[in-house]
Amino acid sequence: MHRYKFVLYRPLQFLPVLFGISIITFVLVRLIPGDPARVLLGTRATPTAIARIREQYGLDEPLWLQYFYFIQNLGRGEMGKSILYKIDVLRLIATRIEPTLMLVITSVVLSILIALPMSAIAARRQGRLPDQAVRVVSTMGIGFPPFWLALMLIIFFSVKLDLFPVSGYGNTLPEKLWHLALPSLTVALSLSAVVTRSLRAAMIHSLRSDVATAARARGMPESIVFWRHVLPNSLVPTINLLAVNIGWLIGGTVIVESVFALPGMGQLLVRAIFSRDYMVVQGVAMVFACATVLINFLADIITVTVDPRVKL
């Protein structure tokens, strides 16, 4: 169990990271052009009304004092009150977490289902036509931007074939999964391309390792060598790469949710930015940051579990 000692002190190392993210988020949000009070009031934006709104939400305070209140609220498990929605930010985010979480989970599962067989085919037939095809497809997947993939999938599967809905989320679990089919596929195509290249390289290295050679010398069939020795040894670098890219994926949901009109945190963030809703932008950014840190922490635990040789 000494291999898991990092579980005790690693969360303490995350505190400076989150503190730094809170400062960067706070400063960048304030650099967004425009006044939240003026955006909220619109044509009714008289100087008196603007001053009253700014005072109500503490926007007339010095920046250092606003940041102090922000940190103070975080310490109490609060994130302030939304200027646009007039409710607690944490409660507002809680209503939007499910679509984003479902999108991330389904996208990761789909990307693994795509990347694993493609990597295995390419590694076991290195240099041949299947390997070349996989490398071309993965390169194309990396090169295509997510919003372009989303539009192409909508045109083909929704407009031409009328198989999947263009937008929305649904009410029951089957309806939600049905609405998430195209958004998840959009993200999975980009993510699986990166994972495929990494997993293919790791599998090729493992196929040439001494462990695989010794297993073949004992008369073990090539398929057993691959699934028992090659694949487990190839997972360690891929797990860490997947964790890093899941962090990117969480941020990338902003684009996908906007294209497919999913009522998730990404769409909430975009609307909050345009309405200069500082509290919501800060809250969503901190939730994304905490989720990324947590995912990398879980990836470290999985890595140590899969490969006993790794020490963190």
C-alpha cells in the first residue's frame, strides 16, 4: 500500500494550482469589455440604476476586495449570485452539470471503443495497408476542428438521413442518449484520433519488448501475447494522455454544446460571457478546473493500480 501514499499528500499540492487558477480567472473575467450592469439593464441603463446594480453585486468595490469576497465565498462553499439569473451560482451550475457530465462520459466511452480496435489493428500490422489507413484516419481526426465535424454530422445524419435530433437534450435516459449521439460522436472522433496514435506507438513498443519475446519463446499464441502482455503494458502512457485530453475535452464542450444547443455548463458559460455575468463565469471556470484536477488525480491512481512499477 506504500505505492498509494501520494493519495494523502497529492490533494494538498492541488491547492496552489486551484488558487492560481482562481486569480487568473478573476482577472481575465474583469478584462472582458463591457459593464455587467449596463448589459443587464439594456435601454433602461440610467446612471442611477447602473450605480444601484453595481453596488448590489459589489462591482463598485476595489478589485482586491472583490477577489477577497470571491475567495471567502469559495471557502464557505458558495460562488455568489448570478447577475443575469438572479439565483445562487452554485445552484445554477448544479442544474447544468448533468448534460455536460453525460457528454464527457459518452464521448470518452465512444473514443475508447474507436481507438482500441484501431490501435490494435495498426500495431499488429505495422507498415501494412491497415496501419497506413489508421494513421491517415487519425491524422484527419486531429486536423478537423470540432465545430466543423459537428456541422458535417448534423448535415449528414440529421438533415439528410433524419436519424438523430439536431438539438436539445430530452427527458428520459434513452432520449438523453439519443440527443447526445451526435455531440458525443463529434468529441469522440477528435479524442480517439489522439488516443489511437499514442496507443498504437505504445503497442508497437510492447510487441518488441523482452516480455513479449519471452512469451512467444514459451510457445504462447500471438493473440494471447497481445492481450495478456502487450495491451496492459501499453495502457499506462495512454491513461495519462487520456486524462490530459479529458481536461481539454471538458473545455471543448463549450463549442459542442453551443452547436447542438445542449443545456450544459458550456452553453451556460458562453451566455454568461456575453452578458458579463462575472459570478457565473468564475463559478463555471472553477468547476472546470476542479474537474480537470480530479480527473488527473484519478488517472494517477489508475496508473499505479495498472502498473505496480510506477511510483508517484
